[in-house]
Amino acid sequence: MNVEEEVERLKDEIKRLGKIQDDGSYKVTFGVLFHDDKCANIFEALVGTLRAAKKRKVVAYDGELLLQGVHDNVEITLKPTTQPATSAGDAVAKA
């Protein structure tokens, strides 16, 4: 699995384990993700996947490196996805 696929799977897991917020984002703590059996089986390096997702501005959390135990209560926010103003189908229809 490449990094992009892992980030997509991480998004799915945050949606599964997290709580949706009023703005469309999802929040989950690092401890919940780290201790979840399904996540443990999917991600060889959860911290690395989180860092890649943060670099791509998919998620946000305080700090750079999250450590099990010490950072279990750190909130990870999956940013809401914004829909493009027009879809590719609309662009073709207008052309």
C-alpha cells in the first residue's frame, strides 16, 4: 500500500472512530486510533501515516510526533472535504 492509499484508509478510520463536528470535520483522539484493533492491523506505522496526512493538510493535530501513552488525549481532526463549485460533468455540458 502506498502513502496515498494509507492516507485514504486513515480518513475512513477516523470517520469510523471519530465524532462528526458541526463544520463537517471529524475528531478522534490518538489513543482511540492507536488502540483500535482494526487500525493496528491496517497501519504498520500509524504515526508515519498521520504525519503524511498532516503534511497533505488532510488532518490537523498539535505537535509533530505522537507517542502512545504520552499523547493518547491529543485530538486529531480530519478536515472537512469541500465539494468543487462545478463538477467535470458540468464543464463538459457547458462546452
